[in-house]
Amino acid sequence: MTADDSFSRLEDDDYPAYTMGRAAEMLGTTQGFLRAIGEARLITPLRSTGGHRRYSRYQLRIAARARELVDAGTPIDAACRIVILEDQLEEAQRINAEHHRTT
């Protein structure tokens, strides 16, 4: 693997580049919060060969949105459901827009 390959991985939104500790630090939250949203099935971190959780930039954006809702007083399970529905709506809108461009 070349250095260019390593850097391009870091630009990939789905590459699990962040450890749990680093992810929690970046989000300004606790590792327990990340575990809780994992248990609620909002995000499923990849596991390293050593069994450690690894998070992608996409997952961190999802976790950050859940944290915003929880900080505003929404229970964590409801926050996770809201984020899932928001993500599904965004995807449906993207598909709809793509469909309208091709017809």
C-alpha cells in the first residue's frame, strides 16, 4: 500500500478511521454514549482485529446529530429513531431527485 492509498482512505466517509476514544473526543461526548447509540442500532462500528470499535466519518456525523437531539432533551432511543428517519428521508429525496433527472 502506498502513502497515496492511505491518504485516499482517510477521505472515504465510510472508512473506519477513528477509535472509540478519538470519536468520543471529537464529538465532545463519552464512550458510553457511543456504546448506547450502538446498542440502539443507530450505528454499528466496525471492529478491528483486536476487537476494538472503529468509526467512520459518516458514523460520526450520525452520532453528532443524535447527540444534538439528546442534548436538547430527547430520550436516546427517540433520538436514534429520529436520526434513522431523517437519514431514510434524505435517501428517498436523493433517489426521487435522481429519478426526476433521468425522466
